[in-house]
Amino acid sequence: PTRRSSDLQVAAQALGCPLDKVHVGESASDRVPNSSPTAASVGSDVNGGAVLDACEKLAARLQPFKEKLGPDAPWVKVVQAAYFDRVSLFAEGFYATPYCFKYDWK
């Protein structure tokens, strides 16, 4: 799968929502000013980790509404309930790859 489809899958799984309810926008420096360059599969690792971080924050905010509305409540109803209760539906995520190497910059 592409990096973008991987991000969609991570978000849907973390939020517990249907995949067709997830949208991933284009990357741009006005949205993510300190993004790292990607090579090999590091893009999936870093971006997927950041998506997971953001979605876990959102999921925690939505959890009370899921509990209130019941396990079979449609995703749209959960989000609407949170929106009308003035809960922030925005979250940013951050992930840094583990520090694996020690460089001698001297």
C-alpha cells in the first residue's frame, strides 16, 4: 500500500471508524513546517506514528460520546454529538523515530 493508504488505515483503526470516513490531505510545509525528508519506508513510520498520535487524542475526546450513544452508534452520530457539545475535533500528532545511532560530529 502507499504511504497515504497506510495513513488512512492507521487513522480508521485508531478512531474505530469506517475507512471511507477518513480523509488525508496533501503534505505541505504550511501545514507541517518541520517535516522530515522521507526515504525507504521511513515516511510510513514517521507519518503513521504522527497520525496515530493525533487520532489517539481524538479518540479519547470521542470516547464519552461512544459510551453515551452505545457501541452500535453510527460514526457520524458520535462526531455530531461531540461537535454539538463543543468538543475540539482537531488534533495534531508528532512522532520521532527512536534514536538509533550515535554520531560523533567532531
